[in-house]
Amino acid sequence: DAMLCWGEDEDKPEVDPFAALEDALSFAAQS
């Protein structure tokens, strides 16, 4: 099911699971 959602996520980078992960990693690195 996750794969099917990726097609729509491409148009919505804000909700991209990988983008959220990168944001979390960046936040952790800054802390």
C-alpha cells in the first residue's frame, strides 16, 4: 500500500516520508 501512495507523494514533497526523516535527522544533528 505504501508504494501506491508514493505516486501522490511525489507531487507533495511536504508529506514525503523520506523528507520527514531527513528533517528529523537534521534536527537531531543541530541539537
